[in-house]
Amino acid sequence: MAFATGRKAIGNCDRCGFQYLLHDLKDEVVDLNKTGLLVCQECYDQDQPQLQLGRFPVTDPQALRNPRPDKGVEDSRYGDSIRWDFDSSTDSWVSSASSGSPSMTLAWVSADKEITAAGIVSQKTPVIMRDSAADNSAAVSIAAADYRFVRLRFKRTAAWVSSGGGSGWTGTLYWNTSGSSFTSSKSMSIPEPDWFEMGDPYRLLEWDVWKDANWTGTVDKLKVEFHAIGSDTWTSVGSYTIDYIRAEEA
């Protein structure tokens, strides 16, 4: 059937009812189908493309077959470092209590890749160390000029109580470069961190050893002691867990 061109024909929008030239009215389309309505430019809605989801096969695979990731990425985040992450053992670190024979049990926790220390007796200070003179331990070898920081990340798993009734403490790092005993001249103390990051139970102790003139030569021993505040002694010390110990350049 033939139709007139209708160049000047008037038509009403099926939505708003206003008059327009008939050829200016557009077909309303929903999900690629014409609804039969003719609408003006102001009332016209584009067909919603989300209605066509699933109509055409579209894949966006993310996994790689047989990948070869860069295993050095983790190491590169820390720069040059000597790291004891306790991935497979206690790494020859031993734990004891000062002023007496070892009285702690140090265990490697394979599930968490951490070490735990428990069994401190009262009046003694918790200690963890790498010392060739200690049973089941071994010397370290750290070129002091190359490493500016020593960091230890750990958490306490029970409350520590001192003779003064408090639980505050300082972390003291000892080092040695001659194979002899630890001395206070080669040590650095920092107070207990007083904050937790986003509820994280772990705390990070960071010794800026590069600031100490005695941090020099080749360090062959390391020891960390947790001292009660001031002249107080520990009357109750729960276990604690160490995530890592590292000597790092930055």
C-alpha cells in the first residue's frame, strides 16, 4: 500500500500529547523491540543496553594458564634485607629468660609461619636471641654499614604484669661484633608502641641502629629483651608470638 510523504503532517506524542511534525516523532524501543508508541524528542528514551545482557556471549577471563610470577616481588618491597620470616623453622633463634638458665619454650607454628615463646618464670626478663654460644643457636653476619634498621613484629597473647602492677615495657636490642658477651654499650632501647593499627594485635618494634656509633663492623650476635618499666620486675609474663625479625637498609 502506498502512503503520502506527510512532510507537513501533524502528529501527537503518545506520551506527552503535544503536537509535533509526524516525521519528527520516534519509535519507542524496549529490548530491541518497537512498542508501537511514537514519542517526541523530549520523551524519547534510548533502549537500555543492560536489557541485552546475556544475548551475546561475552567472556573476560582473568586467570593465566601455567603462569610464571615474579617471586622476587615480595623481597623487592623491602629493599636489601636480612630476614628471618620463620617460614619453615625457628631459624636458629632461641628464647630464654635473663639472669638465669633458659626457662622458656620456643616453638615454630607451621600454620602461621611464626614462632611462639612461653614459660617465663617470675622476676625474669623475656629474651630472644641468635648467639653462637647458646644451645641450638647460631651466629649471624650483618654488615652494619649496609643495614640501618632492625625490626621485630610481634604480639602478646596474654597480659604481662610487673611488680608495680603495670604492664608497660621497653624493648632493648643488643648486638655484638667480636664474639664476646652482650654489653649495654652496644644496645638500644625503645618504649612499647602505644597504638594498634586498625585493630591489628601485632606491634612493630623498630630500632634506628644507624644512629648509634657502636653499630659498626660485622654484627655476629643479636638479642632482644623485654624489660618491665623502671626498676620493676615481671611477676607474670604470658606467651608472645613473633612474626618476623629483619635487618633492613631502609
